[in-house]
Amino acid sequence: MHVNQKLTRRLPIIARYNYYHPLRSRPRQMTTTSATLEAPSYRFIDIAVNLTDPVFRGTYHGKKKHDDDMDSMLERARKAGLKSMIITGTSLQESRDALSLARELGFFCTVGCHPTRSAEFDQFKGGADAYLLALDKLVASNLNGKGRAVAIGECGLDYDRLRFATQEVQQRHFRSQLSLAKKYHLPLFLHSRAAHADFVRILREEGFGEDGGKAMGGKGGVVHSFTGSTEEVAELMDMGFYISVNGCSLKTEENLQTAKAIRSDRILLETDAPWCSMTGGHASKHHLALLSPTLKELYFPPSTKPENFTLGKPVKGRNEPSAVGGVAWVIHQLHDIALETLTETAFKNTTDLFALEIDEVL
Ligand SMILES: [Zn+2]
């Protein structure tokens, strides 16, 4: 009797849990939850996700900490309004991995070599020319269909991390990758850290000084994870580039001033997941505090530490694409425009820059 009573009391709870389980629920089944009923459908394309990172398979610094939860992470992203993503390629091998994952998931990716990985060019069998040729071939054979390469990069300069590659090495291989953008008429996916003067000098010298390099066959591009000054942002927009922001771009009061200075017709949104989480110590905190409970639940669902991993819940400290909504929220606050206006503008900027067809991102 006692046991039976317990069972009858527990049954509805189990049934409800199953019903709401993120891996099993589908939008039309969700119509009875207040969260879904109230949640306006803001839509996003996260333009910078490092989905090839092993943390999405449960491995941190070579150590397996929990089960692969890529699917449940993607389900949370879907619920948060993500329509597509651009997976970042950060080296020859990682660009190959990004491409195969993008093909598998129906997303998009970039092909290129990050400045901190640029020593790989000279270490490559056959030398730097052979490495560039391998990137070139990878682009050439992946220009069509879902999962295709939509940008050259991640490339650029990172003077905060010279221990991986000197300024000279970074500059040489940044310059050589610009040739691929001109050759294939693809936008650039750019990274610039503490190197603005050299960064814009090289871009200008290679024909990207105005209109994003249109006259030279270029298609502009985006400087992602932007953390520079208002003057720098103005110069890059003048040259015809888009600026993309994430949690790292909203850390300090100065960052917020810069984010405010990005014109909405030039802004793109990203998370740089699993990096660049927005945390309590950041200047963005005051703006995030104004998120409605409904949106907070969608963009920042309650997380658990890796050691207490529960399938269906995010892992603390590991940023995920669903948080792109939080980035959008802070920007709409700073720009003092409606959230929908901001998200739709960023969405259109993204499809314009990367030449994504609307039926590919719905
Ligand atoms: Zn970067």
C-alpha cells in the first residue's frame, strides 16, 4: 500500500520529466509549457563556434569527464532560436574536422589557420607553400552545398600570444591567407589581438583598405571576438568590415563603449563556444540581470559542474551557442533598440556577408 501510494504520486512527475526532456521534446509538443508560449521567437546564427573542441564530447585537457553531450547541447541551441552556426577552422587539420562536422550537421564552416597556429605553415612537410596549397585545395573542394566553407580564416594577428608564433611568422601567414579570400571571393573570418596597427596595415597593403577589398576580388569579412577600442572599430567599419561580438567583447566598461559604437548594419553575433562565457564579474552583468526569466532559461539554462554532469544540462564554464541570445540582449540594451530589431538585423547581416540562402538557415 505504502509502495503503491508512492508510485502513484511519482508517476506524473516522471511523465512530466519525460515530456520536457530536451532530447525528446519537439516544438509542437512544447506548446503546453509556459516558457514556449511566452518566448518570442528571436532567431540567431552563431557565427563563431568551435564545435570540434573535445569538451563537447566530454573530454577536457585530454581527460574524459562526462558522456558526449553534443546532441543535447544542439537541442538547447535549437530551443534558444539558433537556426545555423559557422564552425571555426583554426588550422589545416581543424578546418578538415570543421568541414566534416559542418557537413554532418548541416551547418557551415571556415577554412584557415589561426595566428597562434601559424608556425604550422613552416613546420609542414613541403613547407609553407604546401600548407597554403592544402588550405587552397580544401576550400576549392568545399564551396558548395550545406556544410560548405563560407569564409577564409580564422586568420589574423595575436600579439598577446607570441609564445606560439612570432610577429614575423604571424604576419607572413596572415598575408598569404588573404590571397585565398581574393581568389575564391570569400569573406574573411579575422582575429586581431593587441595588433591593430599591423593588422590594418597588412589588410590595406593587400587591397582590403576599402569596400572590404571588392576591387581586388575580396568580399569583406568580419573581425570576430572584438575587444578593441572605439577608434579601431570605426576604422574597421570604414574599411568595409563587419564586427562580431561575444562574451569576451563585453567584459569591461570600455568594451561596452566599443560595442555601443558598432553600427547595427555592421554587427554580427557569436559565442566563440566553448570559450568566452559571460560571467558574473563582467560589465555585461548589469544588463543580463534584466533578462526575463523565460529568456534566461533559454539562453542560460541552469548548469552543473562536469563532475556532477547530467545529460540535458549545460556544463558550468563551457560556453554554448544558446548563450548567443545573451550577447544579443546586452547589445540591444546598449544600442537601445528592440531585441527583435537587433536580432533580425544581425541575422540579415550574417546571411548577406556569408551569402547564405534563406532556405539554408530556416
Ligand atoms: Zn579568435
